[in-house]
Amino acid sequence: MRILHIVTLISDDGAYGGPTRVAVNQAEGLAARGHEVTIAAAGVSGAPASDSVRFELFRPRTVIPRSGFAGLSAPSMLRWITKVGREFDVVHVHLARDLVTLPAARLCQALGIDVVVQTHGMIDATDKVLARPLDAALTRPVLRRAAHVFYLTDREQAELRGVAGPMRGVGGPLRLRRLTNGVPELAARVEDGRLDVLFLARLHPRKRADLFAAMAKVMVTEYPSVSFTLVGPDEGGAPAPDPQCPVRWEGPLPPDRTADRMRAAAVYVLPAMDEPYPMSVLEAMAVGLPVIISDSCGLAPDVIAAGCGIVFETGNLVQLIEAVRLLLSNAELRLSMGARGRSAARARFGTAAIADALESFYDGTVQYA
């Protein structure tokens, strides 16, 4: 099968985060099953080295200033799709409210190509003024005409129904399918006595790096030998400088180095609010790192069920401090939680299982010539 994945941005610093990682993991898993897979994205560099997946990068343009990823476009991608799009059996669009993926998805549908979309929690109810005309012109038509719409959580499913609106005259209900994220098999971390508490994610306000810093400021007096580290590009959520705060910010890290950085840590902390299904948490689990996340994270039920970390009340600094203290004071607990997380990542979230599911969905969609 010839498969095209479309994602908003690929860059050296991995600034677009989870959706790009998901697309690459899915593509690698599908290629391992013998499919011919291409990933297209805005970007001028940063494509992962791969012997099995082809990358097509197109120069990004900012058409709406000060709007982040939503203001990017890639006109040359649309020209490329017009030229070669019909060569693909199915197009899998990692859809967001932006001017890269929405026009690409709509163009593919206009060309008569089978399109599935995966929204990663990025198409949600919003009161932003610019979203209204964009949803009317592109978002709703793309969702309504998609062969499948993949979602991660019940909340995302409900919000997608709300955004798509009534399906009068479109051919039936929104074709929603649950699909979890997948993580590849990764080498396990080895306990070496170093105690580093790690936050590795985009420093966006929603990720709550400020709460991590507040926790570290309290904990350093109790654990002066422990390091507290932020890793990721600053997107307006970096904590304010504080000479009394021990947090070290290492800056952004290329995606192919994040697993190594996690293996050097003892505890992974992501205090984010309403995080749908963070790939960083799955990656931490895959290397055997115990995780601490908030109860508004989409992976909270899985972490609780697997016993591979601690879930605290969103925004509750006291509970976050208690969770970090518990893991720092108990090496045996860190090891057992890490082992359970690694087992869960392999059994439930492995790329092979996700590739199986995608192959089944695609087979039910594609109309072979």
C-alpha cells in the first residue's frame, strides 16, 4: 500500500512535538510491514534519518504573524500534492487548525483520494475569532468527508462531534475511531545513583513548567544533591528567572536524542493541564522511567492502571511535591514503577500494535484500482 502522512512541521529542535513523533512512529511501523510510506511536512531541515520512510519537506511561510504554528503555510506542498497525490492509496493527515494540514487534507479530498485524519486533541471547541471562518471553510468539510477520524480520548471525541456539527446531507455520522499513540521499542535506563528530576516538553504555558520550577524551589532544600532540569524549546511558558530556583534549562533537544536524555534521569514530571496523550510520557515509560502527571492528562487512567507512576491533582503544588518526594526517597519504588511502565509501553502502546490497527483501518477505506 502507498501511504502518505501529512504533519504540520518537522524541524531540528522538534518544536512541533508529539504529532510529528506520532507520525514518524506510525510511518516506521507501517514501513516495517512492507508498505511504501512518505511523510510530507513544512520544514527545511530536521527530517529523521530513515532507511524505510521517505520525507518530503516544503518551505514554511508565516501568513498570520504572532499565531505560532497556526499561522504557517506550505504552498509548495499543495502544488506537490496536486502533481503526485493520486499516486497514494491513502492519505493520513495529522490535522490541526493550521494552514498546512487543513488545505492539504481538503485538496486530497477534492482529488478523490481516501483521507483519514488524526487530530491529537488539536481540533477542539474554541471561541477564537479566527477559528470560525477557518472551521466553516476547511475544518468542518475535512472532518465530515474523512474516511476515518481518529481520536484519543472521550473528551476529544465529544469535541470533534461539536466542531463537525450536524451531518445533514453529508453521508452519515462522523466516522470516529479510537486510536492510541504508539512508541517504539527503546533501550531501558540503568539505575546509576544519579538523581535528576526531568521535565522534557515544549515550554508552552499549558505544560506548566512554572509549576515544575515552584516544586524544585521547595525540594532543593530537602534534596540539595538532586538536579531539576527543563528540556525543550521555549514557547512562552519558561519560568521567570529566579536566583533561588535550582532549575537548569538545557534548551531544545533533537527528537532522536530525547530517549537518551530520559535514560539519564531518575523521575519524569509533566505537570501539564489538559494534555491529551503526551508522547513524552509514553517515551519515558518505554525507557523505564517512573512518571508523574496531572489528573487532566489523557494518560492518567493508563498510568494508574499500570502502576507506573503517580497522578496528582492538576495545578496542586503540594501534591506534586509529595509525589516527587516519594519517588526520590524510594529507589525500589522508582525501579518497580519504571519496570511496569516499560512493560505497559511494550504491550499496549507498541508501534507494531498501532501499525496493525492502522492497516486494518486503511484496508477498510482504500478503493484499489
